[in-house]
Amino acid sequence: MEFGGIAANKGIRLDIEACTDAVHSDASLVEQILRNLLSNAVKYTREGWVRLRCLHEAALVRIEVLDTGIGIPAAQLPYIYDEFYQVGVASNSSRDGYGLGLSIVQHLVKLLTLRLDVRSEVGKGSVFSLILPAGKGCLAAARTEFRETPFSRAQQTGNARLLLVEDNASVRRATSMLLELDGYHVTSVASLAEALQHVREDNRVDLLSATITSATVKPELRSLPHCVKNWARPCRPS
């Protein structure tokens, strides 16, 4: 398990508690959120432990990532989801930490209409809590570890070339990253005009992902009628 090895090398303990609760959400995006949270927790814990657990609360399931890490000052909590912001590092310094990882987490949480809470105390650690709607029933067997499967769906995509249209730069970067992990070759643009230019240059496009309505689609993109808002169906521009 990827985080288990990193934690062991740092001399800290990683505990992943068994959980049989089911939730109603996108499995791959929830997994990406938890991976980012675990990565940050392990990175910023110098001694002690990191724990992943779930708690059932009425119609909700709370998945928590707890650590005994460096903690986050209360004054900095409002900024931890800003791009490239790193706890305890001056703005003109080199950074590689909380920054983009938590920014992606925040955008994915909003995309899934979930809730993410955080509480932290400097020198004692942090708790990030992801709140999801409970699903029906429960899992037959608890999963106590993440499998190494970042490219497991690549064979299903067939290395398709996907054109992503998204005007929010942060969401565009996060979505591109996730799609590339799934095996797609992604070209991302910020507007329909850029998408049209890409198509007019005779670039191959198998899939189109765009938050647009059919009324706004130009003729060159109408040849992809079932791909608008739906990047699970292959197609090509005429």
C-alpha cells in the first residue's frame, strides 16, 4: 500500500479502520479526495500516527483522516484550500505541500456537493472530515487498504483523445489530472471558441466533455451531439 510504505519509512503508524458503511457518491472522485488527504497527513506528520476511519451519523457517513502532525494555525485555516498555499511557508518561498492538493480536494468536494470539515491544533494534529450521504445497505466485506490501481481503467478508455472545455482554471487542472489517470489523452481549453479552433485544426477528438447547452453549440461541435455534458460516449468530429 503506497501510504503504508511512506509512513513506515518515516517511522509513523498508519491505521486504516474497517468500515462496512455504504455511501452514495462517485467512487473514483471520493477515492481521489481521500488519497490527497492521506498524502498530506502522512507528509506533515513527523511522529505518531495517521488514521483513516468512518463514522455513521443518521443518514450520513463521516470519513475522517486524523493525524498527530504539525497542525494548522487557526489564522491560516481559511487559506489552506488556496492554490499553492502551504502552511507555515512564506509566500515568496519554494512550496510543494498543502497548496494544490487541497485546492483539488476542495473543488472535488464542491463538484460532488459534499461537505469537508477541518479542525486542527498546532503541535497536536489535524482532522479532516468528509461528510457523504449514506447509501443503502452495507458492504459485504470491509476494505482495509487501497489497491494500487491508478491506471486500472486505462484499458477501458483505449487511450481515447478527450477535449475538455471548462472555464474554471482550477477545476480544469483537477479534471484533466483525473482523466489522465484514467488513461485519456486530454486537451483542455477554457472556452467554446478554443474548442472550435482545436476541432477546425483537424485534431483528433474521440470524446468531448463540456458544460454547455445544445443551443450554444456551434456547427462544428454539433457532430458530437451525445458527447456534450457526457464524456463516457466515444465520437469524432466530421
